[in-house]
Amino acid sequence: MRSSQREDQLVVLQSFPEPRATTNPYVVMLHTALDELPGVRVLTFSWRRALTARYDVFHAHWPEILVSGHSPLKELVRQVLFGLLVLRLRITRTPLVRTVHNLHLPEGISRREVALLRWAERRTTLRIRINERTELDPGTPVETVLHGHYRDWYAAHPRGDRSPGRLAFVGQVRRYKGVDRLVEAFQEIDAPDLTLRIAGRPTSGDLADRLQTAAGRDPRISLALDFLTDAELVAEVSAAELVVLPYREMHNSGGALAALSLGTPVLVPDNPVNRELAEEVGPGWVHRFSGPLTGAHLLAALTELREAPPSAAPELSRRDWDRAGRAHAAAYRRARDLLRT
């Protein structure tokens, strides 16, 4: 009996360090969900731990973080360590599990980073996709664990007062998210009763400057271009009548789930993933646009929302984190078994 119990124990090394205030809530909630499971022990990442500790599974989320650095020397050191880690996983037959947060490698990375990430991809034992529409190679072992909701994460923070006519983008401002296009689309609308709020830290000074220049011509637009605490994010999202996510390409979006978890409808690109999300959460919550975002899209979404507002809270029960924790543990055990056969 004791041997059987030891056999079923899992020690999982995650690719993220000990959570801090700025850590992505997704990985913090996953850490908590796994910690609550009997028979599972979670280790957070350090290079010493990755190369010397005993663990049964290595779970990577955004592996590109492990091969990048703020200086050429730090980047080179990390890349050497990453290579040693992949070799260790191979020699010890330790499964590498990767969550497919993004479909493609990041843009603008070096050839060496690309080579290391592709090598790790070939050594990956099992992939976890966080929506059912992620298409992977037919021979790739895969498990689907839906991206969890944020209801519990934000529950302790007071909601803001809903402001009619307020459109908002909330979250980190990246180029691919198309926030500059949102500003342009909003300025196509001649409606003094509408406002646009953009809250979140841009990833570059150039992007911040461009938004400030564009928004400075329109008194209806306000900016808060800085890191948002959880309390600030809750206040910003819940004060909006509609959260707009004008991404040029959207496959997985924690921003949409954060807004829905806080009871705020969203406008998102029209694609199969977002159509399924709309069907899952219920009528009135997920509005969609096709092609580049325009002012007409913003007005149409507001009209649709006001004419047919949601009649019930969004249905997010499939995204409970206790379910996600159990599903991750099952995926880890499957990956371990795959290397034993």
C-alpha cells in the first residue's frame, strides 16, 4: 500500500517563480488549485531547483521567458541554463508539459532563442490547450483544460459604479492588442455622451507616446498608462458599460474572462473561439466584430447590448479552478505514463 501511495505522488516543477504582486493571476490560481490536491506537490521555478531538485514533471507556460534577459550576458547565461535543463529532462526521462497559451513563437526574438524553443518543443511530452479550438499536430498528446475564471480572485475587491456610455480597454497594452486602433475607431464616433477609458501599462515608451498623442485630441478619452493593482483593475472593468478587446488576433484571452468574471460584457474579434465563448456564457455577454475595428462596430455593440442586455450572470461553471486543478494533475500523470511505456 505504501509503495502504491508513493507511486501516485507527483512533484511538479512549474516554470514560474514564487508568485509576487505582479505575477499573472492565471499561474497563481493554478498553483493554489494544485496545492489543494492530495498527492500533488508544487515547486516554483529557480535555475538551481530546475537543474538539481527531484521532480516528476516540468510544466512550462511561456518558455520564451526562460531564454530571454535584460542584458546580452544575462540572456546568454539563461540560454545555456535552458539547454542544460532540456538535456536533464531528456537524460532523466522527466516529462515536459507545456500549456499552449499562444499559437506562435513571439515576434522579434533571436535565432538562438528560436532554435532553443523549437528544441524544447520537440522534447515536449504533452501539451495542455486552454480552449477546445487550439489545433495541434494530430500525433501530439494533448489534454484540454479550459482557462479558469477570475471570480474568486477578484471577489475581495469592491466593484466600481457602472458608467453608462463608458467603453474601456483594461490590461497590459501590447502592440498586437490593437489599442491604437481602438482610439482611432472611437474617434470616428460623434457622440459626446460616450467615453473611452484605457487603463494598463504599455510594453514600450513608444507605444505609450503614440496613445497619448492620439488621445490628447479628444477630451472624451482618458488614459491610465501604468500597472494596475487587482483593486484598480476591478474598479476599471466594473465601471465600464462594455470592455473592448480590439486584438488583431485573439486565440486565448484572460482579459475577456476577467471582464466576464466581473459581470461586464465584452466586444471581441469574431472567430470560432469567441463564438463558442458566447454560447457558453449565455446571451448578451460576448459581442463580436469582423475585420478591423471601426466606430460602427462600437456603436452596433452598444446598441445590441442595450436592446438585449444579459438576463442572467455569465455561465462560467466549466471554468472552476478545482476542476482545472484535477485536470492538470491527470495530465501530469498521463505525461509521466507516456515516458514509461
